[in-house]
Amino acid sequence: MPGMTGFEMIQALQADIMPMVIFVTAYDAFPVDAFKIHAVDYLLKPVEQARLKEAIAKAQQQKSISEEKHRLMDLVVSLTGKSPAAIGEMLEADDDAAEHADRLAIKDGSSITFVPIKDIDWVDAAGDYMCVHVAGVTHIMRTTMKELESKLDPSIFQRVHRSTIVNLRRVEKVSSHINGEFHLTLSCGSSLKMSRSYKEKVKHFF
């Protein structure tokens, strides 16, 4: 290409009019760079017809997906009244929230204990502290229920009481009571009360 490289040309384009890009080149040194700028494919000359058809089909598929995303975005904008930028920020926040830690760092004086989150049986609140119960050992952590809950995967951990979070995988038995409450029996032998205000959480145990 006279005057600029293919990469320079793509960088000069505006992001909102970015076309589907397939590199066709005699150089095999830049495929990683090509995919960093979201190229659809990277073909080396001489190009086989079957390989070219495959790249074009891939571009058509991505174009179809992109158009569907735009239609969905337009629908969400019309329903919520929010701007596309605001909706994008909300989605990014959801993605961040979905990335849960795999262990808790619990400070005790001058030492820190790292507790694998998957090993937690249940958690209950004690004033400004949280009691994290793991295999018969209770670790005391200074945090709020809300802060701790945000670090836990909701598909595994659920609040069953104003001051209690339970590992769903530890629940072996759910018993109902005539007052509308439930009692949960855990595999570690502990029994927890689920208050009536959280009774809709029962569906998570099945």
C-alpha cells in the first residue's frame, strides 16, 4: 500500500464506521497485531479459495451479530430512556461484579489468613464484624454484610437472613415450619434459620 501500511489505514478510520477487516498479505509476522485490532481474519498469499470463503463467511456472521446487537441496543434505549453510553456503563459494571474473588484475605492482628471462598460453609454478622465459618473454624473479618456479599458468587452464596449468608452447596436439607420460616441443615452439621422475608430464596436450593 503506497503512503501507509494497512495498520495505519485502520487506525485512521473512525471507530463508529469501522468495517469488517480481513488482512490478505504475504507477511506472516503480524497476525497477533491484526487480531489486537479485531481483524476478522489474517490470510497469507497465495490465498486458497476455500480459505477465502471461510474468512468471508466469518465476516458475514460477525456483521449479523453486530446488527443484532444494535437492534437490541435501540430497543433498550427506547424502553429505558437512557443513552447508549449510560447503558454501556451499566453493562461494564455488571461485568465487573461478575468477576468474583476466589479467596478472602482475613486480617488478624499482624497476620493475614487467605480463605478459599469455595470452602466457606456460611457467614453471619456480629455487629461490625463478619463470622466466616469454614470446616469448623470461625474466622472474624471486619467488613459489612453488603461488602462481603459483593465478593461472593450469587449462584453459590445466598442471603437467607438479615445477618446470614449460606453456601448453597452445603445445604443438605430444607425444613419448613408453620410460621413461614425454614430451617437449613448443612453438610457440616450446622442448622440455620431462613427468615420469612427470604423464603423466595428456597428456589435456589433445587
